[in-house]
Amino acid sequence: MPVFCKAGCGNRALLKRPKTGDALCKECFFSAFETEIHHTITQCKLFKHGDKVAIAASGGKDSTVLAYVIKLLNEKYNYGIHLVLLSIDEGITGYRDDSLETVKKNGEDYKLQLKIMSYEELYGWSMDKIVAKIGRTNNCTFCGVFRRQALDRGAKLLKVDCIATGHNADDIAETVIMNILRGDTARLRRCTNIKTGESDEIIPRVKPLKYAYEKEIVMYAHFKKLIYFSTECTFSPNAYRGHARAFLKDLEKIRPTVIMDIIHSGEQLSFKDNIKKPVQGNCERCGFVSSQQPCKACLLLEGLNRGLPKLGIGKRSKGNKMILNQESVLSIKSKANLINSDF
């Protein structure tokens, strides 16, 4: 017996929404998905008329759907925003070089300006070089920290008013789980925020896909025949996030609403007033946003350039001890060289 679209359009249902369980036809699914994102944008006041918005584009399903839908909604509802694509080239052979071709194709198809910032250009290190130096442990830490700052650098260069990222509901639920397991109260305070970094000196970031399920993003991209890159990063199989993702998927089998439940729980979390809060400012070295001095990116970069790749990993006191030990060794070698030269 045929199942008809729950929206009452009279068409046969083609799919079942993972988020609501509703049986819908293609067109009604498109309408529901786009309307929910429009509602998120307007209710949370993510954009202002006249804003220049950089879409963080990786070529993956999330950023591709984000670019397509925001362009569509901007034209349909007259947001009055100017869109550009901002991509980060981490320098991962066989992964990022291929995905950037997808970004370039999307830029042409959607008629959007594209700016690419590379780790090599910004830091003098590509991820291929970093992994060759440090191995496959903690490489995602380097990549994540550098990527966040690279987006800030690109946004400043493009003179945009905000950065729109493709973080979806699954991503945010995973981040809540990760921060709880790490006891990271600082990040727990802001990981569910739909808009972060609002100040005169910081370019804010917004998450229009915050309440969109990953499965529905994939379905939307599939039925719309959008071009996106789906290969997993070659350096990410052992990433900590992967374990949180697997745990979340197991929970979802038992309780389908768990993704939204975790997000809403994260939104309601509060902390005692005596809990120390990190204060965001600007790094004294690079000038970009940071809650520590120097910022994590500068610390990791210093470690790479000093030949101490673990300098920015772990506690600051451990890093300071590594620097002192290195300087002590260099001092001893320098004195030895002076003595030998006298002879």
C-alpha cells in the first residue's frame, strides 16, 4: 500500500525524515529543511542586512549544503547579505587538494568569490610536513588550532562581518560529549552557542545548520544532486572526535531524539559563579583572538620551529620546562664550542 506525503500535498512519500520520522515527498522535504534553516537564521538573528558573510567551505557535504541553502534563502527572503567562500588548504596530499577542486567548482556554480588560505603560506608548515615531524598522534590538535586561526586571518583579509560554518546538530552533540568527558568547562559554556565571538575586535562565527541532522544534510545533498567531496581525512581515523561520534550513534539507535536532547542539555548547562572563566583577548604575538598568552597557534608553531613538537600539547608548565631544558642544552653546547675554538 503506498504511503502518501504527511504534508498533505497528495504526492507519494519518498523518504522518512530522521529528525521527525515524517514520511515526505522530495519537494516537501526540501521545503521543510530550508524553512527550518530560515527559521534558525531569523529567530537567532544571525545576519544583518548589508553583512558580508564568509562561508567556511571545505568541499564536504555540510559546507556545500550550507553555501547552496544560504544563497537560496538570501535570494528568496531578501536577507541582503553578500556571500563569499573562504577555504583553508591544510596541505594534505590526496585529501585537501582534491576537495578544493570541489570548492572551486561550487564557487563557479554558485557564482561566489573564493579565497583560499594555506597553512604553508601562513605558518610555513603543511599538515603533511607536521605529521612527518610529529607522527599521527596529536596531529588533529595542530590542524584544528591552525584552521581556526586561519579562518580568522582569512575573514580579516576579506573584511567580512561574520563567518558561517557548517557545524550541524551531530557535530555539536559530539562536542558536548567530548567536553564533558574532558571536563572542559570553558568550552562547555560556548560549544552550543549558535553565535560566538561577538565583539569589536573579533569576527563572529555563526552556525546556521545547528539544528540540522547530518543524515538530513546528506539526503538533501543527494536529492538536490549537489557536488561535494566525501572522502575522510587520511590523518583523522584515530581522532578523539571519532570515539564521541561512535558513542553518539550507539545512543541514537536506542533513543532517536538523543542528538537534540544533548544539544538542549548543553544549552541549559550553568556553572557556579566561582568557576574560573577564560577571558578572550588578543595574542601578544600574532594579534588574533586568544584566551591565553601566547595563543595556542603561536605556541604550537614555536614548538615546530624549535624542534619541540610537543611544546603546545598538555600543560603550560610542561612546555616551559621543555624550553628551559632546550636552552640549557644549547647553552652548554655553545660554551663547549667556545672552549674548543680557543684550542
